[in-house]
Amino acid sequence: MYLPEVTDSFEYLAGELKDASGKRDFAEYINSPAFEQSYETLPTEAFINSLTDRLARIKMETRTGVLEKVGNSFSDLAVMFGHEYEQRKLGKSFKLWRTPFESLNEEIGGLYSGDVYGIMAESGRGKTYLSAAIIDALLRQGANVLVKSYEVKWYSWMARLLSIATAHEEVLTDERGVKVGVPNKGLLSGALDGDIESYVLEFATKINDYYPGNLILQAKGDGELTRTLDELDRELTEHPEIDVVVIDPFYGLADVYGQNSNKTTGGAAEQAARRLEAIIGAHDVVGIYTIQANTEKQETEDGAVREIKLPKRDQVKTTKAVLEIATNLFVFDAVNGLGKIGIEKGRNGGEGIVIELLALMDYGVLREPDKRTQAGQFASVSGF
């Protein structure tokens, strides 16, 4: 009989069932006519031997303990491998989602279900924006995406997504002929021109039909926003249709600053990272987190133009465990209309690659330049 909210493990429950079965068999035997007849007719030694044999059979048949599997043998693995290969061949065992950057997809294949991916940038350098661009690409592929936005409220988050979506539709053209979207600042201030304002408001009403996928947004200040990994585990259990979880940023989780069992500095954050990895794997979803890099001093004089500088893995803030659990750690920076994304860790390959991007982020544009375009065309891009 199914009972909801049972927290006991399968091993414990199975052991309880087998223990009860063994006791029931023993009780039935000692209360049976056969037991009474043996007791009355057999000599003491023969009766004890008969009783011992019967108890041994009960023990073998019902095994009051549960044997835990140590691992898989070659014979197990051979069968499992053949089945898993066929499932992957049919696209049933895992899901692969493409990023919005083809050069990145060529290097890593895409984002695989059951894996965790990190996005790292220095403060204010676009890690949340990059995650929104990736979410836009996932929604276009039909993914069901759960977003926990701990630092950005729902309206600001949706303004970015609408800017990105309208850039994909190429609704505006800047003075250099670059196709862009509705300006994010205009959406935030409610100061769009008449025609564009009407377009955006209508677009927003149809966004549920616009994207093949679905969005579940928990944003800063929302009553629905949860902060613990236990709650994330529950949400994924209750909503098995979810394909992707985005946590922005990782240290927005309460577990990162909770108690830790190993009593070491940063131990709670390390345990939170390990637990997040386990939850993502158990529910076979894509996990994406953002994290801030420790800021390096900018070596530029006053008034000088800052250069793009991708952070390194040793700048990971909070805990190094977030680096260890990541299949890929993406690093990002953008300035003056140009951006770069790199792979600082590549478990599936691609480590060390850097991809140049056109980054007019206030106008929804974060994409690889058209390869047919001359290399220097975007050198002076700075927006409208």
C-alpha cells in the first residue's frame, strides 16, 4: 500500500517486512498440530534437531536481514551497458540541451541531464544575464525550467528575458545595422516609445505560447521562493516534468551558511555543493548555478577602457566544491559591446577554449558574431 511522505529508506522498510514475515512463520509453526505432535512423540534430541531444521528453513526463506548489493559484476555491467546504449541511441536515457552558442556546443555537445554546470563572473559582469540567455535557448527547445533568482526580482528578470526574446525576433536595428531587441532600461523604467510599448505588452501576453518550453520562476521577494536543498528535492519530486534547475546565485541557498558536520571552515558550503550534485543526479535534470568570482584589482588608469578579462578557476568564491561538482565551469566577462565566454573546467572536453561574443546586453544581444561578418566590424560597438 502506497503511503505518502514516507521518509524511511527502502532497505529499512524491506527489512521490517522480512522480519515480520519470519516471526509470522515461526508463530504459525509452533502453534501448528505438527509442532505439538513432534513435541509429544519424538525423543528430546530428535525433537530439537527437527526444530532446528525447521527454524533454518524459515531463516533461509524469509531472511530477517537485507543484503545490500556491494556493486555490479562484469556480468551485470554487460547487460546494463547494452540496455543503456540502446536507450541513449533512442534518446530515452538522457536529454541533451543545446546552449545558445554553436561553438560551445561543438566543444561540449551541450548540457546533459544529470550534470551540473557553473557560470562564474566577477560582480556585476553579467553572470545572471548569461544564465537568462541560456534559459531562453532552453525554453526554445521545449525545456521545463525552474529558476531560483535570489538577487533579481521577477519584473527585472522578465524584462531581461523579453529583451533577449525580442532580440531573437530582430525587432529593432541599431545605427550600425545590428539586429537588436527592446532596450532593457526602457522596460525597467516604463519609458518605451509608443509602437514599441504596444508591441512589448502584446508580446508579453503571448509569451506562454511563444516558447515551446515552460518557466517556473521563483524570484527575490516572492512568497514561493524556497531556499533549502530539502525544498528543492521536494519540488523536483512533486514536479517530475522539470528538466532544468537554475540557481542564481549558488550562495543564495540557506544550506551554504548552515551547520556542517565536519566542523571545518566552509564545510557547510562544501556539503551544500555535494548535496546539490546528488539531487541533480537523482532527479536526472540539468543543474545550473551562478557564482561570483573573487574580484581582481583592475589595472587601468582613470578614464582608461577596461579590457575583457575572464576569471580563473582559483577565483571561485564560497567553496572549491562548486568547481569539483561542475561538468563545465563557464567563465564570462563583457564590456563595451563585446564579450567572451570560456571553459575553465571541462570534464567533457573544451577546457581552455574562449569564444568571442557580441554583447549588447541592454538590447537583448549576446551571441556569436556572424562568421560572414568581417572580424573588426564590432571593435567599436558600444550600443545606441
